[in-house]
Amino acid sequence: MEATAQTSHDRFTLTPQAGSPGMIVRAEGCELITNSGRRILDAAGGAVVNNIGHGRQEVADAVAEAMSALGYVVPIWPTPYRSALANHLVEHWLPDGFDQVFFAAGGSEANDTAIRLARMHHLSRGDEQRHKVIGRIPSYHGSTLATLAIGGHMARRDGFDPLLAEHPKVPWDNADAVAAAIEAAGPDTVSAFIAEPIIGAAGPALMAPLDYWATVREVCSEYGVLIISDEVMTGFGRTGRRWGFEGDDWLPDIIVAAKGLSGGYTPLSMVTAHNRIIEPLIEAGRAVMFFTYSGHDASCAGSLAVLRILEQEGLMQRAAVAGARMLDALTGAVGDSPNVVAVRGRGLMLGVELTGVASVDVVGQALERDVWIYPGGSGPAVNDGLLFAPPLIINDAQIDRIADVTAEAITAAAR
Ligand code: PLP
């Protein structure tokens, strides 16, 4: 599309602002390019989305092919792109026993669907009282009214309380609190527990202690409560593993993914569940209502092309190596800063927790230096933080530049 001189936010004032580098007209590799030729280093993959790097022609070609063949097909029917992607996911990405995939367009829709799926599982088994979903503070699962209600992003919930159904909340790092919350809510009313294995926007890269998940798994199994792993940010290799929960030696009942599934090239999310969760629905003749854009063919074709690049170029393995280097670089650059509480994370999902300085101010200073970092923190556990999640192809020189600019930006913002 022809780039115009219009660079202001005049028509987008409803969207939160964090400075503007100008109109973005191209993107290549790890860089976003403006109409004035500025090159912004994308240290956050947009919103922890892009994984294979920007501007891959193979993905554009795959989407164009799908759109030449098909415009829109109602989600109840198979198409070659939908079927190929679902098969590919089951064969190459999902844990054993996860043989069904439900597509949606974004993370909020997918988490909303996971809440419905858990409820329908219990209903199908005659467990009609189970409906509460235990969430953690902090957490973020989306901005629909249901996902805000189960989430613990205090800033994003602000003002909506009268519209939000009440669901129990627990601190993010206390496994015993999960059992206590189930008991307090009434065990036969609890449907599910939802968590991000590594917390994203609400508390950049907070990770619960190692034995946390084993205990939570045990507690939830004992009480018949399903675990939903919200892998919207952590899925598809971002953490150096296929899934954020992997390696902590436990398996969720339901997995929700988005962002990395299509690397942001096309809008796509998914929900999958172990067969034992889905079988009661099938026996009861229930199905989950789709969204109009569930499994759109452009999205599925784009996702398949993105996943093939991820696999063929070993980008998940690269995330582990580059992530370790980036963690070292950030720790070296800002670890001793009086404005930094912690530097943490796994793979290329890294966080810096701040004190005495606002995350948006640091992000603004970094943007002035042509680096995009994602602002995070929601109170009360983490008020301000930075989230780093560049495309998994990021190179060493770019990592060093991000670390240097982060240090300069924190110092400038704190001044
Ligand atoms: N879940 C997590 C963990 C997220 O980080 C996000 C978005 O950042 C969402 C859900 C919501 O996804 P979306 O913005 O695509 O609706």
C-alpha cells in the first residue's frame, strides 16, 4: 500500500499510546521501518507475537494462495488449510492425548472458549454446579468480560467490576492457596484453575518456584478441577521449549495458545484439551459454538507456513541459546541499577522488574533510541516492568544493543 504522510494517532485514540515512532510502513527481520526511514529494533516481537522475524515472503505467498482458492468458509466444514494445520499441530506440537483443536482469532477468544469448554466438560458429566474459575494475581488472560473476570490484571480490570462475574483469586506463587481457595469456594462449584506458566504483561516473566506446578496439579486432580495453561505468550518455542509448562513435569488439561501460533502474520488462536476432557462432550452430543473467524483459511495457511519455518530453522532451539545470552546481557547492563528489582525469564521471554520509575517512561525513552520494549506490570505484585520477547532470530549484536539501550532508557526515565 502507498505510504502517506499521515503519522498521527488521530483515528486511534481509543488504543493505549506508548509514544509513536511514526507510521510503520515495512518490517524486515527484527526491525520495523517507518515512512521517514527510521529503523526500530523490535525487542518485544510487537506484543510478544512475532517469532520467525518480519517480512517472510513464504508466509505471504501461503496466505495469498489460500485466499486465491477460498474467501470464507464457515468454520463447521473442513478445508485443506484448516485440516492441514490441525493435523500438523496434533502430530508435531501437542502432547500425547491431545487430538482435538478448536480455532479462534485471538487470545481472549481462546481463553473465553477454554472457560466454556471446562464448564461443558463438567455439565456433560452431570456436574452442574461447577462453574468458578480460579485465577492468579497478577495474571492476564484477555479483555473480554469473562477473561477480565478470571484475570488478575488490576489496571485492565479497573472500573469494570460491576460487569465482572466473581471468581476466586490466589497469589501467583502460593500452591497451598489453590487448595484453600477451592475449599473456600466449595469444591463442587469449581470448574478450573487458569494460569500463565510464565506471567506476561501483568508481571513480566514471573515464574513460580519449581515445585509449584507439581503441587497445583496434585491439588486440582484431587478436587476434580481442570487446569488451563494459558500459553498465549509462552507457546510455540518462545521459552526455548514447545510450551511454557514443559519441563516442570506436569501436564495441564486444557492448553490455550495464540501469538506464536501464527507469529502475528495472521490472526489465529487455538484451544486444545486432553481427550478425556473432550470425550464427555462428544458422548453428550455437545459442541462449542464457533466464532465467525474460527480457523479462517488465511490464518491457517499463514500459521502452517510460520510453523514450518520455526521447525526447519530450529528457532525454538535458538530461543534457548539466544535467551540465555540476552538474560546475561540484560543482567550485566541493568542488574545493578537502583531502579531494577530483578531480571528474569526463560528463553526469549524475559522480564525486568522496575522500582522508582514508570515502565511507560522507560519504554518511551527506549523508543526515542529506536528500540521497542513492551511495558508491563499491573499491581499489586509488580507495578512496573519491561517485557523482552524479540523474534527468535535475534542476533548477538542486536541483543547487546537492546541491553545498552535499556540501561540508558532506565537512567534517563529515572532522572
Ligand atoms: N493471555 C495472555 C497470556 C496474553 O498475554 C494475552 C495478550 O497479551 C491474552 C491472553 C489476550 O490475547 P488477545 O490480546 O489476543 O486477545
